[in-house]
Amino acid sequence: MKFPQGREAAAARDFHHKALAILEKRASADPSDAENKRTLAWTLYYEATCALHAGDKPGSDAGYRRSLAIFKQLKTDPEAKIPESELMLALARCGDYAQAARIAKSLVDTPPKDESLYVAAACGYALAAGAAGGKDALAQGYKTAAIDCLRKAKERGWADVASLEKDTDLEPIRNDPAFQGLLGEFRRRGEKRP
């Protein structure tokens, strides 16, 4: 509620720190609990995002790296069965934009029945665009791919414009005129949110 719904990233960090202490204690007590590790990885990811928005870049980088390490470990655990999209986001946040973009592409190579996979791929492409940084043509290609995925999600029924407005993973494309135009299309449709 503090972030991203609210814009209080620093305040949200207090809650994350408390949750992380509990999750890390549980992970130490039962290292085989894949679901707890997954929750720990996501909490680290969200805390790193809050750190980034609170101006703590070193804390953000460290949190994303820890999150990525756990997601990579879980990916090799046949019992964990984590979606590729989770690994994709952590890879992009840690600067491995090429691998993140490959995963995003694989999510939508065969048109998925679930339109939320297009949104997940869009987040991966958007973060890849941000991570690609000074590579302008490459970053623009990732931005275009992100917006194309969002357009396909819309065509298949995605109507949750509020999530698109708040999702911090879409920040690298937030000011892109094509993204802003697409948000306008979502709003004009006047569809109910899921």
C-alpha cells in the first residue's frame, strides 16, 4: 500500500525489512521449503525496487542480486516450478538484458491463452530497454516489443489499466509516447478491471 500504490518507497522499506527477517529465519530453519524461498526472492525484489525509488542504489543493486541468486537456484529445483517470468525480471534488473529479452520472447513466441503473459513479457522487455542503456537501437527495439506485447494483451482482453499505470517494471517505457497513447486507448475503452 505504501509503494507502488502509494509513493512512499522509504516507508515501505520498513515493512519489507520486517518481512525479510521472518522469511530469512524460515529459510534457515527449512532450506528445502521452495515456496518460502520464492516468497523471500520476491520480497527481496520488491525491497530492492523500494530502495531504488528511495535513492539507495547500492541497496537496490544488492537486493536485486540476492533475488536473482534465489530465483536461479529455484529454477534448477524440479520441485519449485517457478515461472520463467520471475527469473526474467530479476535478470533484467541485474543488467542481463539479453537473457531477459530472450525469456520475454519465449513467453509470447506461441500466442499464450493467458493475456497476463503478454503483460509479463512487456515488463521484461521494458526492463531490458532500461538495462540496455546507451545502446539506443537495442533499447528502442525492446521498448517497441514491450508496447507490442501490451497491445496484444489489450486485444486479448487485458483491461487493468491501473496496474499498467503503477507497475514499476514498466518505468523504462512510461514516458514513451507510444506507451502513453496505449494507456489512453485502455482508458477510452472504459472496460471493467479484472
